[in-house]
Amino acid sequence: MTTRSTAHPAIRVRGLEKSYGKREVLRGVDFDVARGSIFALLGSNGAGKTTIVRILATLLKANAGTAGVHGFDVAAQPANVRESLSLTGQFAAVDEILSGRENLVLVARLRHLKDPGAVADDLLGRFSLTEAGSRKVSTYSGGMRRRLDIAMSLVGDPPVIFLDEPTTGLDPEARIEVWRAVKELAGSGTTVLLTTQYLDEAEQLADRIAILHQGRIIANGTLAELKRLFPPATVEYVEKQPTLEEIFLAIIGGDNSDAADTEHLGGQG
Amino acid sequence: MTTYFFADTAVLTGRTLRHVTRSVDTVITTVITPVAMMLMFVYVFGGAIDTGSVPYVNYMLPGILLITVASGISYTAYRLFTDMKGGIFERFRSMPIARSGVLWAHVLTSLVANLISLVIVVGVALLMGFRTGAGLPAWLAVAGILFLFTLALTWLAVIPGLSATSVEGAGAFAYPLVFLPFVSSAFVPTQTMPGPVRAFAEHQPVTSIVNTIRDLFAQRPVGDDIWTALAWCAGTLVAAYVLAMATYRRKVA
């Protein structure tokens, strides 16, 4: 897998455009993802991240531009593209009624692998789900579900993996579990395209970061390069502590008129 | 890719069948309404309805069977809706599998789930005194018509399953179908109905299907009703299939 076929990047996107009716979601997106790297598409909600992923995963057709995955064109060779990639969408795409192991066996069967049971057991082990493997997925925590979801994407060792906002809605502990899984992936030579709205997630995981804003890539580089590009623009996120007054108002809630009355009386007395 | 169509569809059908066997409550709720209606009609209203020499339980069983299917397919829509919403549908579609297998798995599962419900309802009817001298050919003909009816309604259920925006919406389309047998020959002879109602009752699909099944069970010659019944089923099947596939293409394009 890690042969010197560096002739073409794992993902190549050129002039990608997509609009829904009059609403332009993508207005000419270009980027490359090198083999075996983690590439983060960073953007706020509605920036078009998921649209790009869906086009690359052959779930959606672009209006203009080209996109290639693993050397195959998404429009002309969708079947080859689907052979080469695995998608972990925004919502954990797991079967709630099946057990974790059954979910993995299902995907292994659909990928026509020789020994689905062995593949499932191996992945359960890698994602620390062996004990929970025989339990129904509906009993899993959010982090376990996500781990299973990512494990399902690894069945059959596809060379390219898309992770669309893999940690949205997860608690901090579960986020760290998922990050660890993603880092392991890249360590084994898989190309990962990650979308996220969390700056620290991109910073933690990605070899390269592209910032998608209003349908265009407005910056693309390593974290160091991005820092060099905008030296003065140090954005600081400061947690705003509530004042005692705000806490007080929040506690008394809708009883403002009562409070005012009491104050009034107190003033008189 | 198409070489795997049957293998992939079999794997996916195995998955949805597990959904049926692991949520037995869906089978029970599918069966409970028709069984309750059967009890009501046979032991409460039935005495006041004149069906000649035919025992009332024999008279109304065909209509009850159609109600069973109509309430069963709302779960088909529900299961499809859940797949669409949960993201597993997208996972399947981004995989190198025969894409139409995803829909066919739901359709095949619907046929199996409805078969189970129908067998249970017929079993209860037998306990309540339903008797027929019908031989194997007549039973096969009944099974064939019910199969075609279930297939047609299943493809109809695929449409809301794919396009609904809420769970309630996905299941609600079945209510008119459940009530259609009431304005037909299923429970009372149509001759007793006032003019316009009678005209509707005698020309809507349920009446011809009910009459055909009733004749088959009673070992009477089926007459022209069977052709009307088959035409309704086949027509609904083709229309529903075309619409469902159009919805599918629109949804996934």
C-alpha cells in the first residue's frame, strides 16, 4: 500500500462548484490531499464541508469542477471511487438493533471479505470494544458508537477515509478517544480527510489544514504555515465568567416583577 | 458490481429481518389491531349483520387480512425512514455494493414480516371458528393475491419511507389504507349501503380482492372479480414502483 505511487495525490479537487437552487454552497474549491496524511477542512456550520465530502463520496453530483479519489474520477468512475474510500458521516452510521460485532460483520460481508468474523474481532480489539462487542449498539455511549462507526469504516482497509465532523456532540472524554483512533489510522498509512468546526481538533490531528469559508478555500497549509501567514491575527478565546448579577437573574428567572416589588418595598422600609 | 446484487441483497435482507425478529413488538402491534377488530366484529357487531348462511367469521376474514397487511406496511415505511435518518443508508450507498439492494432488502423484509402477521391472524381466526374446505390450489391462489397486494402496498410504503420528515409522517399514510376495507364488501354486504357509498364501495380495489378471497375460501367459482382484483394490484404495484424509484432518485441525486 505504501508504494511509491506518489504520482497522484489521494484526493484531488479542482474548481468544484455546487449550488442548491440559487444558493451557492461551493464556489470553486481546489485542494489536494497527499497520501497517508491527515487533512482537515476547517469551517463554520454551513461553510460547505459536508457538501464536499458528499461529492467525494459519490453521494452528490457537483455542478462544475472535477474531483478524484485514489486516482479515480468521482463522476466517471464512481464504482472505483467507492471501492477506495470509506465514509464516516456526521451522524454515527451504525445499526442500533444489531450488536457491535454484527455491525462489523455486516460491513465485512458487504465488502465481500473472506473471513468477516475474524475481521470484526480484530477491529473490536483495536477499538477497545471487545467486551461490548456482543451488546446491542443502542446500549453504547456516544464515544463507543463513534469508535464503532470509525471501525466500520476501516473494514477492508480502504486507502482513503472521510471523517465528517467525527467529534461533534461528543463529551471531552469521548473526543479524546476518537482523536486517538484517528491518529492510529494515519499511523498505518491511511489517508484521512477530516472536517471539523473545532480549531483545536484540526490543530491536534491534521498535517495540513484548509479553511473553507463561504464556499471557497481561503487558506491552506500546515499549522506552522498558517501561523506564519497571519502573524498579527492572534485570536484568543476567553471564557466569559458570568457576573454575580447575571447568576442572580438567571436563578430568579421569570420572577422579575416580584423582585422589583420586593426591592421597592425594601427601599421604603 | 451487479454480480454481487443477490449476495448483497441477501446480506442486507438478513439485517432488516433481524430488526423484525428483535423487535417482536412490531409484529404484535401489527397483529393486535386486526385481531381486536375480528373479535369486535364477530362477537359484538356480527350478530346484527346478515350474511346469509355464511358464518360471520368466514365472511369477514378476507377484509381482516387486508387490514393486517395495511397496518404491517407502515412498519416498512418506519424502518426505511429510520435508515434514511440514521445515516446507515448513506454508509451503504458510499460502499461498493449494488445500490438497489438497499431498497430490495426492505421490500423483501416487508413481505416476510407480513407473511408472519397473516399466518398469526389466520391462526386466531381458526380458533374463532373459521373453517374452509379450500384445497391446496385455492390456498395458493389466496396466497398469490395476498402476495401481490402486499408487494404493491410495500412499494407504496417505500415512498413515505424515503420522503417523510418525521416518524409520524412515515407511518400515517397507512391509516386510509387500514380504513378502506370498511367502505367495501369486507364487513357488510354492499347492498345495504346508500347509493353513492355503495357505488364507491363496489368499485374500489378492496371489494374485488375481498370477494375473490371469500369465493376461494368458500370453494365457489371466483368470476370476474379475480381479474378486477389482479388489475388493481398490478396497477397499484406498477404505479407505486415507478413513483418509489422516482422518489429514490430524487432523494439520492
